[in-house]
Amino acid sequence: MNPLSLPDGIKVLTVGELTRCIKGVIEEGFAAVWVTGEICNLSRPSSGHIYLTLKDAESKLRAVVWRSVALRLRFDLREGQEIIVRGRLSVYVPHGDYKLEIEEVHPKGLGALELALRQLKERLSRLGYFAPQRKKPLPGFPRRAALVTSPTRAAVRDILEVLARRWPAMEIWICPVRVQGDGAAEEVSAAIDLLNRLSRSAIVRSISWPTAGL
């Protein structure tokens, strides 16, 4: 025995050395893990990262969604929401604690697109967009209708055929826009704004309606 009464061959680790050993074991052993839990302690600082805790009846796990991942989320994360995530565990040596770095998020029980649509409806409802007083009454026998869409899509032909059968006296305008890809949302918005603001004569002078061949 040595003067410190330690067994021979024992190596005494510093706190930092032990923590780095733990870091290696955890980060190598849990480089890709799926976890489910309920969101709590949700925080969104100005950095764009999302900090949260996943919890269940037994335990809690600190987690982070880095900004690059947060920008790709299809739905908003909320307190009390149950999610399934894929990520990796990382150890922060100075504090000796670990967290889950989330790389993929799925809502539990709902598809991401369905949840995103529900959240959008809730947000627009709070803004009053669906309030009855904002809605304009539709005429019983409309004289004119405008289609804001891509003139090359097959749906345009289907719409025109149905309208021709149901109300052949109605005049149809087709406002050509892109409906997918970069800039599509801006084109659709601009076209609707133009139709709302301008008279028929102004629209005819400003837009060439590609109705030929449809």
C-alpha cells in the first residue's frame, strides 16, 4: 500500500478526465437515438435555437434544436406537445451534464403537414380572418370569375369544363402565376391583390390572359 492507502495500480482521475471519458462513451454510444416525450420549458432566444426539455412520468431530458434544424420544421413546437425526435447525446464538459441535440422532429399521433395546417388555421382564426363580418356574400348568378393559377396545369381545363356546363354565361379570366417553387407565393399574392384593386379595363391592359388553347 502507498502512503495514501490506495491499492497499487490505481489511477486517480481528475473531474475533467472522468467527464471526458464519460463524454466519449455517451457520444459514441448514443450518436443516433430516437426519443419520445412531452415538451416543457420551451425557450426561443433571439439566436434562433430552440431549447426545451423532454419529459415523461419517470424522467426529464434537456434538449436543443439548433437554428439550422429549427428553420426546417414544418410545425411549431409548443408546451405540452408530445413529439418523437431523432438526435444525438452530447456532453458539455465544463458543467458535466448532457443534452439531446435534436436533428429530426415528428408530432406524436398527427402528421407534420396536418399539424402545420391546424396551427395555421388557429393562427388565422386569432387574427380574425375567418370572422363572418369579413366574408363577402357571393352573387346568386355571377357574371365573371378569375382563376389565379398556372395556365399549363391540367386542373385549369377541368375547371373550365365544369364552369362551362354549370354556368356558360359566366366570363372567365385566367391570371397566370407559378404555383410551386421559389417566388410562387409572391406571384399568387400579387395577382390576388391586382384583381382586388384594379378595374376590368386596367387588368386587361396589364395582363395578357393565356386562354387560347385551353
